[in-house]
Amino acid sequence: MNARVLVTGGAGFIGSALVRHLGAESDYRVLNLDKLTYAGSLSSVEPIADAPTYEFVQADICDGPAIAAIFARFDPDIVVHLAAESHVDRSIDGPDAFIETNIVGTYRMLRAATQHWKGLEPARRERFRFHHVSTDEVFGSLGPDGFFTEETPYDPRSPYSASKAGSDHIVRAWHHTYGLPTLVTNCSNNYGPYHFPEKLVPLMILKALAGEPLPVYGRGDNVRDWLFVEDHVRAIRRVFEAGRPGETYNVGGRAERTNLEVVRAICAILDELRPRADGRPYTDGIAFVADRPGHDLRYAIDASKLEGELGWVPQESFDTGLRKTVGWYLANEPWWRAIQAGQYGGERLGLKQAG
Ligand code: NAD
């Protein structure tokens, strides 16, 4: 019997990449559990929607009885928990959903998983894993030098990163207190196909194509370490298949870029693949706008534990990954047009005060 993987948040950006990967390149039976918030779209899992090894259920991870019933029915061997509110700017405007889903929802998932795990027969109990997907933002901000390692103390600064930090601690507590075989991965900024257009890379591609100004926060000198989403899902699979329970692994692309460098790189690819009608370079559209409140200067990941222990390395460089990403948005206009029409038109987020 094929092992069963319960993926939460599988209609989102990274979760859908994981579900598509498992559908195409494994024998796992996959249940995708997702609430379908503004960030979730079943169009992102269309390529595997009809596969006999795949099913979808709409549910809220905060709904304890619904989650318990799903565990009882699907009987998972592995849980990969990605469901979350994920956008820093939205966490500034309205933190409630972040506390609710990221902290309370993770707790409810752990509670259901622990109950399920305790009832498994010994061999399956031994192999069971609860893999929690988190972010490098829990570590706070770096100066110009240094890297986040698995030992870096937590120092979250935004409502989003604080809620993810809280959830990471709760997951580790469930390992130490109840023995649940947990894994935590903290990864850097992902980019790639099917990325919701509020995030930097798709936002810039779509604004450039629409002939709109390209809004760069502050002076564009905040540095992020960019990870191609398909490299990330290969890392997730490697960790839940071979990682040591109770451990944390950092995942990064060894691709540090300032936001301005990212925007310029997108412009250069578009100049080549879809030149502007007026013949001018896309960089002419760059417009510096008010910075994000509390904007962390630099994140950079040291992924050597994952590379050394589990033999994972990213397959894409930033240049090859970005070219694939821009090409995907050019070729998949119906996907992003539907999202723009339905949920998000590219407006500025993250300047309101919580209250
Ligand atoms: P996303 O916002 O694209 O997708 C989140 C998914 O979770 C959506 O499909 C949404 O419908 C679902 N969801 C939200 N609340 C839910 C709830 N209460 N119950 C069930 N489903 C719910 O996010 P993403 O970018 O794919 O991120 C996935 C995970 O990876 C998150 O935990 C995020 O914190 C983490 N992460 C993301 C990045 C990144 O660069 N995108 C970086 C580091 C870590």
C-alpha cells in the first residue's frame, strides 16, 4: 500500500508545487487539505487533479472536529503542514488571521496528529512524520554579513514572522513533550510558477506587462536569499523521507539579491522575451515608494546541514529559475488574469495600522 501524505495548504504557492511534484514523481497517495482563502486556488493543482492518487478536501485547520475526522478517514503516514497566512504586508494590516491560522491552527493540527499517531500500530508509528514548513523570517534581520543557521536565536519582527515563530516553538514542544516525530524546515524567499501576484516577483512581472510603474520599497536595498519553489519542494520531500525526527533544517538557494537587483533582472528578461511596444527598457518603470514599516534589511540562509546530511542541493541558479518563472507567467496568462479579476488587483498592502 502506498504511503499516504496529508498536505495542508496544498492550493497555495508552495503547497501546490509540492502536490504537483508528488503527483508527477512519486507513488504517494496525497490528500490536499486547504481552506481556499484568497491565496488558495484549485487552478494551481489542475495538472494532477484527476490523478487516482490525489484528492482534495476543503477544510479549516482551526476546525478541530473537521481535522480529526480527516485524520480518521485518510489515515496519513506523513503530514506536511504548509497552510498559513503568509504575506507580511497583510499581517501588518490585519494580524488576527495570522494568530488564528498560524498559531491556533498549527496547534489543532498537532493535537489531531498526536492522537492519530498514538493509535498507529508500532511499525507505522515509527515511520510517522509531522513536517512543519516555516520561514527564515523567524530569525530576525542580518547586517551585511553572516548567515542564519539552525542555531540562530529567534528574533521575529513582524506579526507574520512572530506567528510563524510561535508555531515553530509549539511544534518542537510537541516533539519534546509527547514524542511526536516532527521535522521543521525554515526556508528563504521562494519564487516560481503559480505565485500569487501580491509577492515581489510576480507583482513586478505583471505590472511591467501592464505598463504600470514598478513600485520598489525604500531604495530597494533589502536583501533576500531566493529559492526556486521546485528546489524547495525537492528539499521538503528529502527532509520528510530522510530527516531525523526532532531536527530542524534550513533551506536556501544561495542566491542573495537586493530587491532592486531582482526587479532589474526581471526587466532584463522581459526586454528580451516581450520587448515594450515603445522600445524603451522596462527599468524605466521603476518607482521608489514608501518602505514597509519595520522592513528587515537582510536574510541569508546557511543550508549546509541539509546539503551535508541529506545531500540536497538546489538545481536552479537564480538566473535559470527566474527565466523559467518569467516564461511561465508569459505562457499562463489565464491563470493570473483569473486571480486578478477575482481577488487581487495589485494594490499596495501593509501601510495600515492594526487596531
Ligand atoms: P500561500 O499564501 O501561497 O498559501 C497558503 C495556503 O494555505 C493557501 O492555499 C490557503 O488557502 C491555505 N490556508 C490559509 N489558511 C488556512 C486555514 N486556516 N486552513 C486551511 N488552509 C488554509 O503560502 P505559501 O507561500 O505557499 O507558503 C506556504 C508555507 O511556507 C507557509 O507556512 C509559509 O509560512 C511558508 N513559507 C513561505 C515562503 C515563501 O517565500 N512563500 C518562505 C518561507 C516560508
